[in-house]
Amino acid sequence: IPLCVAYFHSGELMMRFVFFWPFFMSIMWIVGGVYFWVYRERHWPWGENAPAPQLKDNPSISIIIPCFNEEKNVEETIHAALAQRYENIEVIAVNDGSTDKTRAILDRMAAQIPHLRVIHLAQNQGKAIALKTGAAAAKSEYLVCIDGDALLDRDAAAYIVEPMLYNPRVGAVTGNPRIRTRSTLVGKIQVGEYSSIIGLIKRTQRIYGNVFTVSGVIAAFRRSALAEVGYWSDDMITEDIDISWKLQLNQWTIFYEPRALCWILMPETLKGLWKQRLRWAQGGAEVFLKNMTRLWRKENFRMWPLFFEYCLTTIWAFTCLVGFI
């Protein structure tokens, strides 16, 4: 009988946790998002009629675009990067050993566009190596990194670099990806996810502590901060999560800039979505295991909320799975 009672109470506790944890986190995200808007976002110029942003001292910005088999998208991506209203930019496209027509397209564009530089890698070495190659070739202290199929908004580069000009400890700034693949139900659901949920989470994490990760499709970095932490790791499956933790564990801070819009392609099938999210989950676990010992140092206390949120969310997911089984 005592075992039955214990089983009943543990099952009841699990059900309460399954119900109340997302409810609790939703409240946290909403409160954090409202706070971010009231004290920061509502004071910023916003919208189509906003004037072109002017950066202090007119610094140069290097936009780095790693490309692997992007023949269908890379030309549009580069034209969007070059269409920035902020003019002091250069664009560096790194061809990561593509086997399609990406190389020929990049060479043709480089011959026609003065602000475009192209680097070809002999074989595919992964996004981290491509980013490091682009960073080594860049002339600027401020690096804006986007994917080979992403479309920058006309003011995104200036907006995403601006926080680093006013705070010398901002090592990176993450932008605001928006979905442009909306032909299936899976794609349309992700539109809501990115335009509301992920934006609220980023705002809240920035208010309460540190950011779990910069966006892999649009992020800006301070070159000196990258050099201090050894740039991107080529042995991690999610280089964006890894570099975020490397920077923050070395006392650099990461800012979220919602005005730095970038239009991206996402999986439109359940199989593709599952593969993507499984990769993200594996990458997050790798980063936690890699940094477990450093995490508990007192100077990294602002990372602790991220750790506890990640652990409890993982427990919640497994609890849901057990409940369904």
C-alpha cells in the first residue's frame, strides 16, 4: 500500500509539473518581453519610415556569408547584403567546397561588384571553418555573419552592430530571423514561432541573465572578442551555441537587436523539422557537457538561470514522453 500511495503521488506531481512548467515559463517570457519593450524597444526608431541608422564614427562592417551548394539562393542573398542603406560595408562570400554552380556564380558576381570578395575552399570543411576564413580576411572589427540563403533587411547590418559601439563588453549581437517559407502548414507554424515565441525568449533571457545562443543565421561579432575565445569551434555540431557560451563564460555579453531583421528559409516537412531540432538538441547538450565545470564559477552566475531552465525543460520533455507511453 505505501508503494501504491507513493506511485500515485509521484504521478500526480509529474502531471502538475507537465502542466505548470510551460505555463510558468510563458508568464516569464511575457513579463520579460513587456519589460524589454517598455524600457528599451519603444524608444527606438522602428518601421518602414524610420530614417537610415547612423553609426558613431562611421565604422566599417564586414558581412561574411559562408556558402555550401547555394546556387539557388546565393545571388539573392548577396544582393540583399549589398543593398544596405549603411554604405561603409564589405561583403565576403566563402565558398565552402560547393559541388554545384555556387563557385561560378560567385566568381561572376565578384567580377562585377567592387565591394564583394570571394574565397574558395578546396573542400567542404564545415561552417565554423568557413566563418573563421571569412573573419581572417575581413578588414573590419565588426563582423556580421549570415547564412548563404538569408536575406538581410536594408538596415540590419547597422542595427546589429550599433550596440557594440556603445558598450565595449558586448562581444556579440543576435538578430531577428523571420521565416519566408510559408507554403506548408509546418512552415506557417514556424512563422508564429519565430515572430512571437523566440523573440519573447530572447528578450527575456537578455533581461534576466544571458542569452542561450545567438542566431545561427544572423549575428554580429566583435573581432577582438572572437580572438580572445579562439573563434568558432570546428568540433561542435552547433557552432552558434558554442560561440555564445564561449563568449559569455569569458565575461563578454550578448545583446538582442529585434530591428536587425533577416529573412530565412526553414524546413517545410516534418522530417526536415525533426532533423533540424534534433541537431539543435544535440548541440545544446554538447555545449553543456563541454562547459559544465566552468559554469559553476561564481563569476559565471548569470549563466545559471540558463542552465536550470535547460535542465527543467529537458525533464519536462522526458516527463511528457513517459506520460504518453
